Amino acid sequence: MIVVLGNVEHINAIVLGLAGAALLAAIARLAFLLRKQRALNEARQHLAITDELTGLANRRRLLDELEGALTVLSSEGPEAGSLALLLIDLDHFKEINDSFGHHTGDALLRQIGPRIRQVVRHSDLVARLGGDEFAVLLHGADTLKAATVAQRISSLLEEPIDVGTASLRVGASIGVALAPEHALSTDELLRCADIAMYRAKNERGSFDVYEAALDDEAERFALIEDLRRAMADGSLALHYQPEIDLRTGRAVTVEAFLRWPHPTLGLIPPEHLLDLAEESGLIHPLTTWVFDQAISDCARWWREGHHVAVAVNLPATDLLDSALPQRMGALLDGAGLGPEALVLEITEGMVMADLTRSKRVIQTLSDAGIMVSIDDFGTGFSSLSHLNDLAVGEVKLDRTFTSRLQLGEADTRDENLVRSIIDLGHALGLRVVAEGIERLDFVSVLAGLGCDSGQGFAIQAPCRAAEIDFAGLEGPRHATDAAASRFHR
Ligand code: C2E
Ligand code: CA
Ligand code: CA
């Protein structure tokens, strides 16, 4: 019994010892795992709020810190002081990145943070928001302090930055907004700083402090954002207007017009929309969309048996793009259409902006069989002498000429002028188109003056692709009234 007991105690001691050791090992392991887990969590958290490339705070971290600081400012009132947000956009980063490569671009971006840090306090936050955009959150800064810091950052970023063997000048535009002065919410403050930043960029200043008076511009920026959204969600549309042969009445070309029904502002005029797109760098994707849409609609008309060309108005920048002819060719090919299915409308002003380059692009288009048309013809005198050198196939008489004739305001000199312009076009072997035909009787008037084709509300107003009346006006046109016959030779 005793032996047994003794054995039992002995065994118990061993078991206890072993259990204790195992327990200690387990606790140690658990502690180790917990530590590891915590380190992992911290690393993960750090990663979630750190910009990988530069090691600076990222957008998320900036927003969190801004949100926190603004909450304090709102709850504590005027005694809480103020803060400033600086948005910094590098000026020439894209060019540097394009010409020196991403490697150099990345190396350059990594040097921006340390430069900024030279002029801010340790407690201020320096973040990279993405791309070449940075931000600084200055706690407790008033306008003077913020402007001083912005100025210093700007000077530092003007200095060349050594990357590898290159010494690069990048420069920056900085927008400054203050809380509570300009805004008390994160979104609003970011918007204010953004507006100031764009202004700095446009006015080629180094930095700008937000002013409420900039809100006109803000509206413009909001509209640009709306446009961006409209392009993404498919709310832009093309409307079409047939241009008919004035003798047969049948549609020969269909011109595409951009339409943007804005959810609150109504229809935005295409010129306005194009200005916005030009100003905000959206013009290229916008034109790409117009071409895709117009050519795909045209392909459908051909499949339905309507062999018309689609005429697209070309924005000025595109005429200088030497890749344009090839792009157009590929688009037409893709849609199963020949070059005769496309007409590109340009203006005299566009040609004159860079005559040598435009001439080359027009020649290449013409060689490829794509017709180039001079829109609003007769309003600029400049190209008359150059017209003969341009490989264009058509001129569209500016609407003002048609209007004057239709309104009965034209005198004999006007009539002679119109007749001469039309004759000039013909002498150069060009098709002459009349725009803005608002009276049906003027179809024959314009035909009588020598116009080959025409378009206007009287024939058909711009409409959706599916609503075009391809048959147009039936039969040959005859002068029907006295007013009309007056213009016949
Ligand atoms: P445009 O190329 O000279 O186009 C003729 C304008 O006259 C169009 O205005 C058309 O809707 C309008 N119109 C048609 N028939 C008549 C008529 O009988 N009487 C009057 N008074 N007007 C008539 P819209 O659509 O407002 O376009 C204005 C301008 O915006 C166009 O002038 C063109 O320069 C530009 N545009 C329109 N769509 C586009 C586009 O997709 N791309 C580019 N780059 N420009 C475009
Ligand atoms: Ca046009
Ligand atoms: Ca026109």
C-alpha cells in the first residue's frame, strides 16, 4: 500500500512536473504567438495606412487624421485653433516618367517626402495620395503659416532632384485650404484645396490659397467631375443630322453631334462640353468615344442598306495627331466599313494653327480615302490662299451665309459673295455643302446657287440614330416661289 502510495506520489510529482513544464511551454508559445500576431497586425495596420512606394502616409491615413482633427475643431469651437491642408501636384512628373521611365519616376517620387519634411514639423503629416499627388496636414497653422510653408515647399521642389545620373526639375503646384475658415468637413476641405491647387496650376503660380470667390471655378470643376461620370456611365449621346443631295433629296452624309443631357442643368451645349473636356484633359477619351459610337452607328446603317458616310467634327488637338489616319483606318476596318464611310470636319482655324502639320495629316487621310471637309467655311479668310494646297474634298458654307439669305437681309453683294464662294469651291473640285437650311423653299434656292448638298432644321433636325429619315426629301427640287427663283442664274 505504502509502496503503491509512494509510487503514486512519485508518479504524481513527475506528472505534475511534466504538466507544469508543458503548461509553461504552452504559455511561452502562446505569448510568442500573441507577440507575433500583434507584430503582424501592426505591420498590417502600418501597411494599410502607408504608401508602399514612398513610405509616407497614404490617402487613408490622411483622411483618418483629417477627420479626427476636424472633429476636435468642430467640437471645441474657436479656441481649438486651426489647421491647414496643402495639396501638392507635381508639374512635370508625367513628362519625366514618359521620357526617363517608371524606374526614374519612382525614384523621384521617393525623394519628394524627404524634401517636404525639411520644412514641416515632426507632428505634421506628409502623405502621398497616389500618382504624383502629395498632401501635407499642418496642425495649428493659420493662413500666414500655411502660405509660408507652401512657399518653402514650392522652392524646394523647384530645385533639381538627382536621380541616378540625371538631375531633374519637377516643380509643383500647391493648393492651400484652412479649417475652420474654409470648411469643416474632410470632403469640403479637400475640395477647397483642390480648387486652389488647380488655380495655382492654371495660373502658373507656385501655390494658391482657397478663396470663396473661386467657387465659380468650383462649379466648373464640379461640372468636369459630372462629365467624367457621364462618360463612364454612358449618359452622353450622339445625335445625327442628314445632309442631303440638293438635287435628288437623298441623304449622302449624316453628321454626328454630341449631346449631354445633364441631370440638373439640362442639355449642355456641345461647345461648352468640348471646352470642359479640353481643359480637363478629357478630350482624347471623349473623341475616342465619339468615333467609336459614330462608326458603329454608321456600320448599322450600312447593314440596313443605307450607304451613307458619317461626318464627325474633329477637335483641334486631333488634327495635329499624326497617328489619326491610322486610328481612323483601324476603326473603319474593325466595323467592316471602307474609308468612304467617314468624313472628318475641321475648321479653317484648326488648319491655320499649324499649317505644315495639318497639311500632312489631311494628305494622309485623303490618300487613305477618308474625306476631309472644311466646316464653317468663309468665316476666316486665311485659308483661301492655302485651300488649293489642302487635300480636302468638301467645304461647308458657314451657316451665317444661309441665314442672311433666308432672312431676306442679303443684298446683291452678299448674294454675289455666296455665289463666288460656291464657285471657288467648285473650281477647286470640292463638294459644296450649305448648312442651316431652315426654310424648305431654300433647298432649291441653294441648289440654284450651286450648292451640291445641304442640311438644316427644314430638312431634318438632329435626332437619334434610329430616327433618321434616310429617304430625305423625295424627288428633284424645283424653285417653287418667286423668292427662290430670284437666286437662279
Ligand atoms: P457645327 O459643326 O457647325 O454644327 C452645326 C450646328 O448647327 C449644330 O449645333 C446643329 O445642331 C445646328 N443646326 C443644324 N441645323 C440647323 C439649322 O437649320 N439652323 C440652326 N440654327 N442650327 C442648325 P450643335 O449640335 O449645338 O453643335 C454646335 C457645334 O459644336 C458644332 O458646330 C461643332 O463645331 C461642335 N460639335 C458638336 N458635336 C461635336 C462633336 O461630336 N465633336 C466636336 N469636336 N465638335 C462638336
Ligand atoms: Ca460640322
Ligand atoms: Ca458648321
